[in-house]
Amino acid sequence: MDTRSELREFIFSNFLMARNNIELQDSDSLYDKGIIDSTGVLELVDFVEEKYNIKFADEELTPENLDSINNICGYLERKRA
């Protein structure tokens, strides 16, 4: 399974609002769509850190890195480089 699919599966499995929003695009804001809130961000960070064996620095906990599937994938690519 690729990274986008893994992230999508986690989001749909763990956030009730995502289950109601089948039309989630990779570029959609998870916050603006009401899928995650501040607590959800912490859950998402925990998942990403554990699944991909990376550690977010405090300054990396930004919407630019976490607010969409595209943003998370871009962050992971930069982190792995």
C-alpha cells in the first residue's frame, strides 16, 4: 500500500467526520473540512511518527505539513531526503 492510501485509510478509520465525507481529495484541508481538530492533529502526528519512523520537530507541526494528504506526503518526502 502506498503512503497516500495508508494515510487515507488511517483518516477514514479514525475520524468520524471523514467517514461522512467520501469526496475527500488529497489536496483538501482536513481542518477546513471538519475532519480533524487539534486533538486529531495529535493523533495524526502519532500515527505518522510511528508508521514512518520519523519525529516531528515542534516547528514542523504546521498546516503546511499536516493539513492535507498532499501536505503530509510532501513533508515525508522532505524528511526522508
